[in-house]
Amino acid sequence: MLMGEGVEWGLHCCLVLAWLDEHAPIATARLAEMYELPPEYLKKRLQPLVREGILESVPGARGGYRLGRAPERITFMDVVAAIEGRTGAFRCTEIRKRGAGAAAAETEFGKVCGIAKVMGRADLAWRRELAGETIADLVADTSDKAAQRARDFFERVNG
Amino acid sequence: MLMGEGVEWGLHCCLVLAWLDEHAPIATARLAEMYELPPEYLKKRLQPLVREGILESVPGARGGYRLGRAPERITFMDVVAAIEGRTGAFRCTEIRKRGAGAAAAETEFGKVCGIAKVMGRADLAWRRELAGETIADLVADTSDKAAQRARDFFERVNG
């Protein structure tokens, strides 16, 4: 059970787009250079973030990406959900209703299987943690030095 | 990001083995019938649980499975970790040290990337929830009717 690289890439791109806000929109090629990522592949990974309004994609030769809304309003959960989807990691296939359970009346079962309930509670705890952290928090928790380095690097590669 | 069916199967098997403790060991074929699961496939899914001591596998014609320790001492986390492994769902590949970060001295970076830190905190919240729930809790939360139905079914199919 592993997330795709898109989550790491997407979160780092949100961070760097917050840092580089005054230079936005940032071309895909530039954004890719910030982390040595393959540009075409990165573009694909960012598509769901654009679809969800987390990023804004500006078309054209001078186009690129900017944050779709204020960093205070983009949570880790938003980014993870956009890329990995909103369904929990555990999928209940209701095996409790098969075999020994097959003969039981539907009314005998609780609405949610006890196992799915616990897995759902864990999933909720995970989501809560991610929903409580925004890109603005991430900016605040990251050193000014790193932000400055990113800006310097961008200005250099952007000519 | 989806868990394999092994987690659902494994947890339900722990529950039914707790219910059927007095009949243990329970043959693979019987255990499979309890939930209409493919026996060979189920055997494979349960192997990591045996390896971790969550289940005990008794060899021979009259062999089968029983819980490897008291249901109070088997947590959901034990079962999930045995099947899905102990690494978190998020994999940090340290892209912060590439591109714009490549020129920075190693000492400039915090030990853990700020993004990985948040993802790790969420993972911990998830684990805590699963570690706080045991098979004994699950037994207590499941209706006596379901337990009785499982016992009746077993006695019927076991001849």
C-alpha cells in the first residue's frame, strides 16, 4: 500500500509555487527544474491538481502554473485526495455476508461491518491530520533559506 | 492507494478463529467456507499472519489454524502490518535536495523533509487507531448472534 510519487511531487510543487508567487505563472519546464523532475511526467501528475482547482494552469508560451487559491486554503488532504482519490485504503467487500453469514437476514447485520468501522476510523484519523495542515503551514515550517534558494535558482534558470 | 484483500480476509479469519476457539485447529477448507473464499488463495494470504505469530498453523490431516496468541494481544495494526508491511504509505524520495536544493550543504536541511514529517504524522495517527483495537474488542463489538451463526455453520460443514 504505497502512494504514487505524484503526492510528493504535487506537495513540493505547491510549496515552490507559494514561494515563487510573484513570478507566476511558472512554466512546467522551470517547475520541473526546481526538483529535477521529468517535465512531461510532472505535467501529467499535476493535472488532477488543476482539475481540483488547487493549481491554476495558464496556457500559452508565457503560461504555466500558479496556486489556484491562497496557500491557507490548500490542505495536504486536498492534494492527496486530488491525486490518490477520496476512497479509503481499505475496501470492504462484505465477506461477513457470505458463507456462514449467507443464511442471515439482511436486518441482522449492522449497517457497517465492525472491521470496516475500525478501518474507517483509522482512515478518518489520517485524513484529519492531513486536513489540519495547509500549504501556508508548510511555508511557515520551512526555512527562509530554502525559500530564498528556490527564488535564486528560479531567477537564474529563468534567465 | 489500496490495501489488498488480505487485510479484510485476515481480520475476518482472526474473528472467526476467536469464535471457534474450542474447535481449533480449523482446517483451511473450513475456514475458507466460513466466508466463501478460495482455499488455496486464502492459505497464501494467511501465511504472513503465521509468520508473525498472529496465527498458528498446525500441520497434518487434522491440522489447520488457531489464533497464535490471546485475542486481547492481537491488534488490527498487527494484522495490517503483517500483510501490508510496516512502511508508511508515503515514500519520501528527498526531491527537496535536487534542483534548487542541489547546491545547498547537507547541514542546511532538517533531518526530515517538512512534507514527509506531516505525512508521517498522519501515518502515526492511523497506526495509533489500529493499534488501539484488538481482536478481543472486535469480538465484543460483534453480535452474539453472528458468533452463534458462525459456530452453527462450522458444526454443520464440519460434519
